[in-house]
Amino acid sequence: EPEVTQTPSHQVTQMGQEVILRCVPISNHLYFYWYRQILGQKVEFLVSFYNNEISEKSEIFDDQFSVERPDGSNFTLKIRSTKLEDSAMYFCASSEEGHLRGGYTFGSGTRLTVV
Amino acid sequence: DAKTTQPPSMDCAEGRAANLPCNHSTISGNEYVYWYRQIHSQGPQYIIHGLKNNETNEMASLIITEDRKSSTLILPHATLRDTAVYYCIVPTRGSARQLTFGSGTQLTVLP
């Protein structure tokens, strides 16, 4: 069964450093998403991306965040200057169709720890 | 938004049917109900969705009441691997692609 692959599985970074979280969506999917989950809290939407543009973003997705599809296979989330409160699990997802009825496939996540 | 209400936790015996309820009394006529689950901090997993008719796939069945104010996800023969948090989601109005996760129901399948 096709999978969304995320790397690394765990990243530790110092406060103020930049991090890039990487995702390889399912190959025929065109819509990509990032969600995060702070430990013990709900899964939260960050951003959706289609055709090399951001389609929607939440209030969490401020200027320190950016997304990019640098090549035909990778989808990245960059956090420019990490803060302690950015510590969370970050989940990438992809879908073939641009609406929810297609179902999203999520990756296993990257656990980001900011120290 | 159509708010959903789910019990915080449920237990089910292995091999028995797990019936997970969800109330969504403010759902509007064209809003779908989606179910996802999350196994121990893994990424959420899509299960099923429906509008008004009952739906079944290889994972589960979804029963939606005639007035659409509630639904039940049924796992017909629960296994230990079905232990997870189950989320009933009615997407944010005006947002075609955004899933808003609540607290869900922690289902524990007991041996």
C-alpha cells in the first residue's frame, strides 16, 4: 500500500535554529498538507499546498513557517527560527483529490524537540 | 462549524463489535461526516466518510441517522490493533481541505 514517508523521525534542535522537515507524498497525489500535534493536545492543521502554492493556512502558520516542493517528489516544511513551543509531532499528508472525500494519507510524523 | 461530540473513552472485548457514537446536531445538509483514527501518536488514518446513506468498506461501517444529527462507526470484529483514538470530523464550513480534529474517543480493545 502506498505510503507517505517523513524524515527524520526525530529531530532535536536548539532554540533559534532553522529546521527543515521532509516528506515524500504518494507519487500520484497532487495535494499536500502539514499538521502538527503538541504532546497531549489535538492534531492541528497548518497548511495545504497545491500547484506550487499555498491553498489554505491556519493562524499557527505564521511568517516563521514556509513550505516548498523543491523537486517532483519532496515536500518540505521549514521553521526559520525555532521556539520551545514548536516542539511537537509534525505530520505530512497527501491526497489525490483536492477535497476531503478522497481521504488523506498521513505519514508517521517527525517528532521535533526544541531545546 | 458543525461541532461534534464523542465520548472520551470506550472499551470493547476483542472479537466483538465496537460501536463508536458521534453527535453532530448542527451539521448542515451538504456536510459530510469523516472518521479517522490515530494509533498511539502515529499519523491519523482515514477510515470512512458519509453524507446520508450508510457506508461500508473493508475497515468499518458508518451508520448515519435519518436526521443526520448523529452517526455510529462500527468495527465489526475489533482486534487489539484497533486500539486507538477515533475522531469523528465534520469539516470546517467554507474549507474544502481542512480537517479539524477534536479530542476523539479512546477505544481500548481488551483481550
